[in-house]
Amino acid sequence: MPGPEPGTVWIEEWDGRLHAMFQCYFWSGNTGNRAKRANAMLRRVKQGTWVCRWCGDELPDYLRVDAQSCSEGCRKRAARERRERRAARS
């Protein structure tokens, strides 16, 4: 399944408050899924969990809402470290 379309959901700050913004579908005007994704992303930003678990950088807006790492490299480095820790415990 392909990831979200880049540039369709983003976070903006107005008057010191964060707002989730999204672009509705051109052909239908349906906003359901993008609105849900924007709200979920905003929730993670407010909780402080919209950061890469490995390097600590903010996640790009085009990633899935349940993403834990900012890139394939960070995901693989984290997995490598988990394997090494598991091997050291054995």
C-alpha cells in the first residue's frame, strides 16, 4: 500500500497555537481520511512524539502517522542496536 501523498497534510502555527492543515481531494472534495490523518499528526506533535526514535529529528510531514523513524537508515540502525542488545543479554 502506498504512503500518503506528499504535501497534502501539514502543521502550521498561528497565534502561538498549532493547527492541522490539509488539502482536500481534487476530484471529489472528500476530506475524511486526510482530516483524520491531520488530526492524528497534530495529536502526536502536541504530545512530542512526532520525532524519530533514533536520531531525535522531527519526522517529515509526508510519512505515515504511525511512523517511528525519519528514514530507512534510522530504522535500520535502531534495529541493529536492538539486535546487538539482545545478543549481549544472551
